[in-house]
Amino acid sequence: MKAENEKIPYQVIFVYEILENVDKLEGHGAYETVAYVSDEQIARDLAHTDAKNPRKIIKRSAILLSDGNVFLLFDSSPVSVQTSVEETIRTIALSKLTPEEKESLGV
């Protein structure tokens, strides 16, 4: 049993992966991940912002480390998890830029 003042090194959480149709064929083409969010309602709100190209949401298990890093349980790479609609919209917009475009914009 841990003492009450000991810090828990991690916490198992759920994050919501937002996927967008890459070829814009109204959900018939391939999907790619555009953002991860911590709140299901944010994910649902953003999934329906474009009626012609609705996004998919997948609920994923993840580990939140005490340093704030989040790792999906099926992948060993850390992911960035947004906590607001504004952050998520910015992340989605940036995901559409090439590395060269991001570099030229300084982001």
C-alpha cells in the first residue's frame, strides 16, 4: 500500500482520436488522425463541423504520466492531447500543412 504523499507515476485514461477523410469522398476514402482530445463532447462537437466531410471519433485507452506525457496503449509514441475546441481546431488546421509550410510559418 502506498503512503498518501507518494505520487502515482501514471494514470490510465481515455482519449478521443479524431479522424478526417483524406480524399474528401464523403467518408468513402482513407482516414488520417488529425487530433486527440481529452473530452468526448469536444470530439463530438468537432466531428460534425463539416457536413460534407464528417470526422470519425475513436475512443482510445491511454496512459497519462506524471510529467503530462500521454501514450496510447497500442503505440509507444507520445501523442498531443488537446483540452479545448480552440486548441483542437488549431491542431487540425496545422495537420493539413506540409513540414515546409509549417517551417515557413514558424510553427
